[in-house]
Amino acid sequence: GDSVTQMEGPVTLSEEAFLTINCTYTATGYPSLFWYVQYPGEGLQLLLKATKADDKGSNKGFEATYRKETTSFHLEKGSVQVSDSAVYFCALSGNEKLTFGTGTRLTIIP
Amino acid sequence: SAVISQKPSRDICQRGTSLTIQCQVDSQVTMMFWYRQQPGQSLTLIATANQGSEATYESGFVIDKFPISRPNLTFSTLTVSNMSPEDSSIYLCSVEPGGSGANVLTFGAGSRLTVL
């Protein structure tokens, strides 16, 4: 069945550091890929998505590229801020359902 | 996008009791979803609730343990019945707002249940 493997956390970075959170997937067919973010005390919300191979999703300075050849959708940001501290979930859609990774807790220190 | 209110936000429950979680959406939606997030694990879909019909449960989840109501297009409840410590989890309500695209979900903040 479908599965998502996410970089384990927690991840702690200094402000303005470069961020990469790895995500790889296993799926049949051609799923859409998503990154969701959960800020403290809030519900999950969509951060970005990509619907086909080589698509790049971007939002709030975050980017992720749908790599079919490596079955990956790594999340990157060039310069993180304290306000980026949150839990990040990689997900894929297949068979009309979303399959989530386990989440990566990111903490940015000033 | 839709705004979801979930209650309670957290609770501590005794083994053998039942607890009902409420999910209120500020707009009408066709489908509402209930997820569970056990400690250190990913989100798992429990069931999909459509207004006017019985909920559709995923493999490993049954109606007797997790009865769901969906009385109208803005409200749903999930009951966790006869709780045991293994039911300690975060339970999340989510919806797919119209026009947001397939599988683009909005989530409530979750209900964190601890069963003693």
C-alpha cells in the first residue's frame, strides 16, 4: 500500500539557517504530494503541494519538488525564522485518501 | 478556507468510559473526516462522514468503538467508546472545503485524550 517516510526529528536550527526535511514515498500510480504544517496550538494546514512529476510547490519561502525518479518530495527553505517552528507532515494522495508521514518537529532558535 | 472548532481540546478519561468529541465548521461541507494520531505515529484515517448517510470506516476501525454522527453540513461528533489506555491519542476532525482541490484538507486543532 501507499506509504510516506519522513525524516525523523526533532530538528533544531538557528535562525537564518538552511532547512531540509526529507520525505520519500511509495505509491502506485501518480499521486499528488503535499506538505502540511501544524503550528503550536493550531490545526494542520496545507503548506504546499505538487500534483505531477517535476512540479515545484512553494509557499512562505518553502519549496519542494516532486521527484518521480527518486520518489521524493523534500522540503527546503533557504533562511528559516523563529516563526517557522512547527511540526511538518509530508503526505500523498492515492485512492482518494491522504497518507501521512509521522511528522517532523522543527524548532528555530534565535 | 474553512475554520474548524473542536471540543474538548484535551481530556483525561478513566478506562471503560466513553467520550464524545465535537467538530463544528463555519461553512457547509459535504465530507468530514476523522483522524487519529497516536504518540510518535502518523495520522490515520478513522472514517469519512457524509451528511445523511452512515459513516464509512477504514480497515481496523468499527462503528461500535467509534460511532459517528453527522446531523447537518456543519457539524459532526466522534465518540470513543469503552476507552482503554491504547485509545490515548490526538483525534482530529478535518474537511475538504469546496474549491480547495482534491485532498486539500483543513484540520481542527485536535482533541488530545489521555486514558488512565
